[in-house]
Amino acid sequence: MVMEPAGGFLTSSPRDGKGDPAVATATGTGMADRASVALLREDGNAHFKVGDYDAALSCYTQAIELSPELTELTVLRRNRAACYLKLEDYSKAEADASKAIEVDGKDVKALFRRSQALQELGRLDQAFADIQRCAVLEPKNKVFQESLRQIAASIQEKVQKQSSTDSRVEQMFNILLDPGEKDADKKQKAAQNLIVLAREDAGAERIFRSDGARLLQKMLETGNVDMILASLRTLVGLCSGHQSRASMILHAVGIDRLCSMMGHDHEQVSLATCNVLQAIFDSLKGGIKSVVRGKEEAVVLDSIKELKMIVCQLIEMLIQHAVSAHGRENSINLLIKNVPRKSLRDPNNSMTIWVIDQGMKKVLEVAGTVSEIPDSLPVTDSGRMSVSVLLNKLYDDLKCDAEREAFHKLCEDYVRGHFESPGMDGKLQAIQTVSTLLQGPSEVGNRVLEMSGVLECMIALCSSEREVDQLVAVEALIHAAGKSKRASFITANGVTLLKDIYKKNESDQIKIRALVGLCKVGSAGGTDCSMKQFAEGSTCKLAKQCRRWLCNDSIQSSTRRWATEGLAYLTFDADVKEEFVADQPAMQAMFELAKSEDKTALFAVASTLVNCTNSYDKETPDPQMLELAKYAKQHVPEEHPKDKRKYVGKRIGKLLKTGVVSALVCMAKRDSPALTDSCKEMIARVFLALVEAPEDRGVVVAQGGGKALLPLASEGTEVGKTKAAQALAKITITSNPEIAFPGERVYEVIRPLVSLLHLERTGLQNFESLMALTNLAGISERLRQKIIQEKAVPMIESYMFEDHEMIRLAATECMCNMVLSEKVQEMFLVEGSDRLKLLVLYSGEEEEKLRCAAAGAVAFLTSLQPKLCTKLTQVTSHWLEILQALVLSPNVDLQHRGAAITLNLMNADRELAALLMDSEMMEIMSTLAKDGDEKKSKVSAAAKDCLERAVEYGLIKPSEEGSSP
């Protein structure tokens, strides 16, 4: 409970200065300041009473800056403390209340507010002392007595819990570290309890204070995998959200030891250690949970040294042969997550520059690793893809041309050095590095590819006798064929070679890569059906073979995913799309691959689905420009007949039946570097295509599509977030939001929807966002408050002036629901505002739907805020004419709204009622009251209420029936 500020906080009047000797001797400036302070304080009190705590806070802060008097400052700080409490900024509330108490130790309001703040900050002993002091000063105050009992009970509960927790922690460690304990189930239960306890801040603190760090290290030393995993998972809880604890654990356990454990051969141990290091990263970078703020008992003055120490160790791990393949990949993943800036708005990219300077060659060494070469570094199947993601993120994080040029030079020097080294292995590593760069920062890869002899060496290696040479070279050719000029070069120089490899080579791994190379070259024309690299029907034959490989369960998933890569290129061809979606076993095989542990397939599956659903960006050419191009004999892209809307709709229907939604949901959940921002964007594009038809949206929601879209709308590229937000809007328009997004999830939908209201979005996105917000605003006050918090109301208002009639209507309908919120009603009460005028004028427009929405808003406003009834008659001289037109409309909904507004005016003021009854409105109401049409029962009831109100005022005499004059 927070005591509200009131006008009587000061003992003397701020206007006349009586009782304040300082006023009599004040200068003119001092008197002016005092008057300003008093006005600001009164404004702050008024804002506080209506719940506008931000505005109240601003007023009190300005007054504090102007106030010269200690007594007045005390009251203002006490008032501001109340605002901070309401805004849940408890540290500032405690600080302001403490300053007030320093002046007057018996200020019960300040003591009570500090007690409330301390209670929220978890400092119960201090909170109890303050509230006890309040109860002594005002023993009859029931609020103080109740708060005293509540805090005492909380303290007792905390003491009991701590006592119980301490003994439990000790007991759990005893069970886990007792070599004589043979009961495996008992040990497993103790380990699980320890992990669960560490997830809560209070539990983590008890473990830490019970010598937990040392005991957990003992568990790490046992060598038992289950014990090690339990220790690591507990350490995650201890490090999460607590900077000083994370720092102490880092030094206690040691970064060398943690990195050694992450390099462990056991995959789960490696991953668990990776999670510990990520928790330490988050805490050291300032990731302190809101509930923990204010409880830190140690301060980490400079975490950058510790962060660099961890990053340095991670870089060293990349080239250590003793590190397992999983450990190396986890090291790369940590670098991806923690080195580049989270936002380009952050000007500091020093960590990225430092990593490039210190570790670029080591990263490139992993990029160029060829597992088949003796003594090469162990890497997972997805390891090089993770390296390509890291290189791409590092390059994207650079701010200027000089930094990018240095990056280019490092890559070129590394590749050149390996090309010039004696023997074939160096050249092979160079080509593997180029291949990785082409998958990551393609601009860098393309520039390296243009170095003399690189592309020629690739083609030459394709005909090598060594299988490893062919494997690396063919894969590199696939990535090199990204630009049409290179595709043409490869068509002229390498297609025959690729065909020979495909037909004659006995290795499945090489054959399928050769097939994908042919697929990529064959799809160089994209969706332009007039630009084909191969003869008619060749792409369909290649696709058929890819589908066969995809459905072959006897082949490893790491090899089968190359078939999906081939389809990702070939599905630019509409004939291939049609055949593929009709092949249900092939579709299901691809979806199973997407759900599997093979993370490298994500991009290829997403690309294939984007092509099949035609959800890529398409530019509609200007007809005049087309004619001009034809006249100039320039090439004009041609759309395939099977890329028309009706074919796309049928393909989407088949995909939904085959289970595409569950596959997309699994893909979107992946916590892997393979799920890049561009991959997220493609998943969002597919989801948007799937919900295009209203009848398909229920299927998408039922299979978890709504939940999967929420993170896609908040993370990734701007295009991807916008596509996901638009898909959410479409779902919200036609589905019950509380069912589509159950629980607290429905509140997460609002921010993405509001993001669609910006001017750079399309008209359709604006319209769909407004429609979705209308649906949400009609559900509950809490949702309306969330819309207000996201600052959507000014945007909604701006779209009410939009020229496009559908957008204008949607904005007005949204406002009709938003006026149910008191905060929005207050906006209409502001003097000089034309908001009500706009709604009244729209109520007189010709468009019935717009009139209905505007009149509905006016009906709500005049019912909830009677003050607006008088204002309505002042906004335009045509108000009565507009109101009469509403009640005389043949549209029953408009009649009902007009009758409701009339009744609100009658109830608000006798003079308004007299004005209405002196007009033709009395006759209209009399006619409507007698109307027996069942469809107009609500209109008739409102008209009767109007006449009864007029009788009560004595404006008309009751008829014999008592219902009409």
C-alpha cells in the first residue's frame, strides 16, 4: 500500500505564505520560485491522484530543483518517494524517503514509505524497524499495525526457511560427497534438489554461503559424470544474475579448469560447462535480475578484464588438439554470443576488434580444418558452419572501411600463405577456408575467391585422385557459384567434371555434393523462367534425384542434408516446387531432418520452404518500364505460370497437411548458431505465407505457430521481425487472442503489433496491426493498459487522419475500444483538444462503418465521462444535426448509438436535456419509443429512458401510459 500525496502535505498555504517567516523577507525572485514550486507540487498531486505517476514524478523533481526551503524539500522528496514506489523503483524511493527522515525523524509518511521500499528490496530487518517506529508514533493507525504484523510474519518465515534451507544444503552435500553412500537414487535426488534450489536467488545464496563453491569443486573432482553434471548445473544457478557471485566462482573454480571441462569428450559435460560460462558472461556484462538489484554485497569494479580473460582462453581452445570437437564448437558458440555487440547502436565494438587482432588466425585455422588430413583439429559436422557464423558476426560488427579492410587483409594473407605452402594439404586447407568464408561474410569470401588461381585450383582438385580433394573442392564450388558470372564460368569449365563425378564416383558424400553443385548452377536464373542454364526438364531430373537421396534412410543425415541444399536451389523452378510438394514422403523426410539434431540443415530447409511458398520478396514491375525494356531489346524476367496465386495456395495447403508447422516450430526453437538472423527471417516469411488464408490460421495456432512467432517478432533482421509481427496480426484478427496466445503470452503480442504502426511499414501492415489491436483492446483493461504503455495511442490517433478509408476506419474502431480505458478518456478531457470533435464529425460521415465506430466511441465517452457531454455541444455547431441523423438512420446499429448518446446527454445535465427536448429530438424519441420492431428493442428502450428522464426533469408531461409524452 502506498499513501497518496495530497494537497494538505504542507502545514501552511503555498499561496498566501502564512505561518512561514521566510516568505515575508523573500525577494521577488524567491517569491516567484516559491509560487512555481507550489504549482508544480499541486500539479504533481493531481497527476498522482489520477495514476499518472511519470508526470507526477516529473513535477516533483522540477519542484525539488527550484525549492530553496528545507521543509518544503522534505515534503517534495516524500511525495517523490511515493511515485517511485508506484513505479517500482524501490532504491530511489528508499533514498528519497531517507533524505526526508534525516530532516524529521518523526515523519511517519516518510518512514512508512521507506519501510515499503526496504521490504521490496528484501531488507526486512530495516523495514521492520521503520514500521515499528511508525506504530509507536501513531499506535491507533490500523495500516501501520497491519504492515507491522505482515513484515514480522515475513521475517519469521524467512528465518525458518533459511534455517531449513541451510540444513537441507548441508545434508545434500553430505549425501553427494559421502564415498560410503551407495544408494544411487538417493544421490540422484539430492543432486536434483541442489540444482532446483540453485535456480532461486535465495537458494543460490544459501548454497554459496554454505561453502558451496568449494563443495561443488569437490564434486567436479570426483570424476563421476553424474556428479560433475550436477555440480555444473548448480553452478549455473549460482552465477546467474549475480555479478559478484559469478566473479568469485570464476576465480574459485578457475577459467583454466572450466575450459578444460568444456573440452571434455563427454558432450553433456561440455555443454553444461558452456552454460556455466554463459551465465558468468551474462552476469559480468551487467545481467543482474531486477529482484537481485540492491542485494549485491560486493562490487565488481572492472569486469572487462575478466571478460577478456575468458575470451582469451576460448580463443586458445580453438587450436588445442586435446579439446574435443563438441568443446571446440561450444567455444565458438560462446564467442558468437558474447563478442559482437548486441545492438549496432552501441558505439563500443572494442571486444570485436580485440578478438580479430588476437585470434583471427586461430579462427581461420578452424575454418580451414579438413578432418581427413592427419593431425587435423577435431570438429563436429556443424563446426565449420558455426565458424562461418562467427566470422560473419565479427565482420558485421565492424564500423568503418579501415576495420573491414584489415579484416579482408587478414583473410587474404591467411589463404595466400596456405596456397604458397608446399604440398597439397595447405592448398586444400586454403580452399576449405574460402568455402567457410563464402558461407559467412560472403563479401570477404568473394574477394578471396577473386585472387589469382583460386577458382581454377578448385576445378582442378575436382579431378584429383584423392577423395578428400574432391570432397573439399566440390563443396567449395557449390558455395562459389553464388553469382551468375561465376555460375557461367563453372558451367563452361566445371559442369562436365561435376557430371562425371556424379556418375562415376563411388562415394555417396562426393556424389551428392556434385549433384548439389549441378543443382546450384542449374538454378542460377532464379525465378526467371526465361533464364535457364540447362536444357528443358534437366532441373526436374536433378530434383527427382535429390528427393531420392533425401528419402534414403540408410544414408547419414549429415550427407542427406545436401539433398535439401540441392532442393533449396532447384525450387526456384515452379515445376520443381509442384513435384516436390506432391511427393509426401520427400516432404516428411525433409521435415524430419529439420527436427533432427543436424543443425546444418536449418538454412537449406528454410530456403526450400520460402521458395515453395513464394514468400520471397517480389517486385511488381511498372508496365510502362516493361514496354520500354522490350522496345530496347533488354531482357525482361518472366514469371512461371505455376507461380500464380492459385498454385501457391494449393502448395501451401499440401504443406500444412504434411506437417510443415510442427517442423517450423522445432526449427524456431533451436538454440544454435545455425539459426542465424537470416534463417529466422526465412522462417518468419514462411509463417506469414501459411497464415495468408484465414481458414489456415487455426491449424497454424493449434500446432504451436503462435508461440513460435513471438520470439521471431523480437529477434533477428528488421524484415524478419516485421514479417513475424504481420503473421501475429493476421492470427489476432481472426482468432480469439486469449486462445491463440494463452496466459501471459497475449501481452507479448502487443509490442510486435505496435511496431507495424510506424510510417515505414506498408499500408496493409498498418491496417492489419490496427485490426489486431482493436481485437485485443476489446478484451480487458489490462490489455488496454499494455497498449498505452507501448505508446500506441498517439499512433492510432494519427492513423485516424489517414487518407486511405480502410486504415482510417480501422484506427477509429481501435480508438472506440481504447476509450474504455480511463487514461484515454483523460486525453479527451484535456482543454483545447480536438479529439472529441473528430469523432463527432466522423459520426456524420457517409461511410456507415466509420460512422458506427466513431459514434460508438462517442457513446462510450459520454457515458463514462459526463463532463464530455457539455463539451460535445461545443466542438461543432452541427452536433445536433449529426445526432439526429444517427437516430434517424435506417441502420439499427447507428440508431442505437445515436439513442445511447442522446440518453447520456439527458442524464448529464438538465440544460442539455432541455436543449434536446426543445428540438425535433423529442418527436424522434417519441416515435422510436413506440416502435415495436424486435430488432430495434435496444433503440426503443433507450428512447423510453430519454423520455422518462425528461419527465423527471419536468421538461415534458407523462402520457397516460407513462412512457411517452
